[in-house]
Amino acid sequence: MRLAVPTAVRCALPTRFGLLVAMLACVLVVMSTPRSDAAGRRSYGGTLTVAVTELTGLVDPARLETPTQRLLASLTHCRLFRTRGGVAVPELASSLGSTKRGVFTIGIRPARFHGGARVKPSDVVASLRRLKALGKRSSLGDAFDALTFEASKRRIMVRGPAGVEADELRALLARAEAAIIQKGMPGKGRACGAFKADAQGGSRRVLKAFNGHPEGRPWVGKVELVQKTKTDDARDMFVFGDADLTAVDHASTRRVGQPVSAAFSSYVAVTHPSLSDASAREVRRGMAALAKSARLGRFVDAKTVTGGLWPDAIAPNTSPPPGPGDVPPLAGLTIVYPEGDTELEGMALALRDALRPMVTGTSRALPVKGLGIGGLPSRSDRTWDLALTRHDWAATTPSMAVHEVGVAFGGQTLSGADLVRRRYKRAAAGLVDQVAFIPLVHVTRPWLVRPGVDIHEATPGVPNVADAWRQP
């Protein structure tokens, strides 16, 4: 880290004590002076208030499920890399690393954990090995299981299968889940992020700037997290100026905020096992085509997208609607959706109407309390046929996306070796036949920041609050 150091420090005491004071002053100035590329433009201090709907992810980042959880983990934890503009850049790493004879070598920069201990290569290795041990409990378990990690006095060596892509490896190590924690064991004071938890309890968390981060002290002095269990309350807090940052993407929040660091979500219809085997392939394809014709994206208050991260196989269906008799008829159709979710309710009703040509009996849409990817109706329950829900993507590359589909929806996953080698096209081509879900709409949901705060993207979907600053 390069610092802008004053050319001289004046001292009125021409004594040894005066010299000691002057030296101490120099140290303090160096520790508190902005980096040279920004000196004169920024000043330290201020509080950044973030309106969130949950406070999960501050302590153990190994299993993160939502954009908010990934943001919170990135505030208190550091990783070897982070992404900026879609490209990996060093965070704890001293460079982008180098590959020689199949070994990817990474040096690390000086840094401290919140408890005061120095970050060592052995801590990095223990943290990454912990992700290997999680296995299927983490969408990253398979990828890390294909890698081996070793530490020397100042470096980390990563070994993988032949053909491993260095860019894919950096993207993997930049994920919020790949946080570095002391001895690989989460707990108080064992993280090395730019902010340290100062106060705990209730619906508020206060995080203070930490100068032991590998890139030095963040510009913002404090981050105050305010939990609002209702999305409308988080929206109002942002609209009326009581929050600087929020993930609530709404027409009212977009009028007063600027988008930064968009996260990706998909609205999907998970099919009942009776519609999930190979013999029901044409039924699922017919449903997907009819769903596209229903223009379900109009029910989502977010920007819809068709390409980008997702391979073709998990993009919304592009086939023409089937003609009469092209697909096997259904005796009845019951679509369930999360109770209280107005977007998915509108989708469910529109999908019910769009699929009527396939149904000979009754079609209905019913709300179910607590419905979600992790809370689908029982597979033994024959009272439903399609379950509508949304999935927040953690993947940052197409190969990760293919693997994540298999983990989330019960399809065939990529092997860890194929993931880090970016060999995903064959698996992606088979997803339509293997995975028991129908992609309906893909959207981007940006974090929104109020004017007067400068903030950039780190990992996709995660604003880089560590480098945020208030404009003069």
C-alpha cells in the first residue's frame, strides 16, 4: 500500500524526547493519511447507514444465500481477491499470482485479524481447506475439493487438475464465501475485513473502520446496519434519507438513488417429481414455451435480462409455443407460490392462464406460507404441480452458474475439476432434461446508493463499502 507521506514534520523540541515525539507524529500521520492516488480529494470519517432485511453473514461466511448476506460478509471479512468491473484484483493477495508447472502461487500482504493477530499463510490455507470440508453443504464445496492448498512462510500454493483456468480460480477465491478467518475457525475477532463489529444485539449493528485491513483503513469511519423485517420499511428508510444504501429495488428508491453492483435473480417454476422424469420432458418444454408467451416479466419490478451470466440452457425458453396436441395433456394443474409475495402471485395467476391449453381439468394458483428454494412443499405431497419461487445467484461465472443450478434444483452438478477448468458446456446442454425446474424470468437487482456517497462494485452483487467515501 502506497501512502502519501508529508515531506516534513515540524517539531519545536530539539531534544531526544522531541525527536521521539516527531517520529511518533510521523507514524500517526502515515497511518491516517489517504492513499497518494486520492490525497486531497477524500477525507476520512462519517457514517454509512445501510438498510437491510437481515443480519446473517457477519460471523461465518461459509454458507451465504442472498445478496445482503454476501454484502455483510464482505464488510467484516477479507479474501485473497475481489472483483472490480468483472476482473479479479488483489485484496489480501500481493499480486494476481503466477502459475508454474501446474502450481498457482500467491503472496499475501501484511494484515491483521480484528483480535490483533497477524494474518499468516497458514490461516489462508486453513480457511480454504474448511470450504473443502463443507462438501455438498456449500455450492463451493465441490470446486474447492478439486484443489489442494499449501502454505510456506510468505506464500500460498494452489494445485489443481490439469488445465485449470487461472481466471476461474481467481473468481472462485474472490467469492464472499472464500473469506479468510484465523486458523480457519469463525468467531469473534477472527476476521480481517475492513470493518470490525463494535456493537451487537437487536436490529442494529455498528461496524467500525479497521486499519489492519490489507488495503489500510477504509474512508468511512462507521457502518451502521439497520434491519427492517419488512421490505417496505427498508424502502421508506432509504427514500426519506435515513439510509445511504439499500438492496430494495423499487420505483420510489430508484428516483432518489443511483444503482451500483447489480445482483442477479431468477424466477423459476420447480416441477413436482411426477413432471420431472425423462418421460415428462415435452410437458416441461411446453410449459416453458407457454410461460414465455405470457410475458411474465411484467410482474417483476426490476430490469429483466436475457443473456450474460447464464448459459443458453438456463436462459428463459426461446422455443415457439406448442400447437394443439404437441404436448401430453394434464388432468389438472395446481401452482403454488409464497404467501404475501405480490410479484409471484401475479406470475402464478398469469402462468395458470397461459398453461390452460395443456390442462383438461381444473387450473388453480394457491399461496403457501414459507415457500422458497429451501422450503418447497413435500415431494410426497401430490396436491401441487408447480412451485413458483426465486433464486438469488451467487455464481460469478457461467461454469459456477451451471454447478449452482444442479446444487439448488437437484440436477447433475459439475465436478470440481470441470468447474475450475471451465468445462461446463456439455453439462449446461443437459440441464433442460435433467433439472426439475423451468426458468421464467431473469432479472438484475442493483444496490442503490443516495447522492453524495461514492461507492463501487467489488464482487458482482456486493458494493465495495471498504472504498466508499462521502463526496465534499
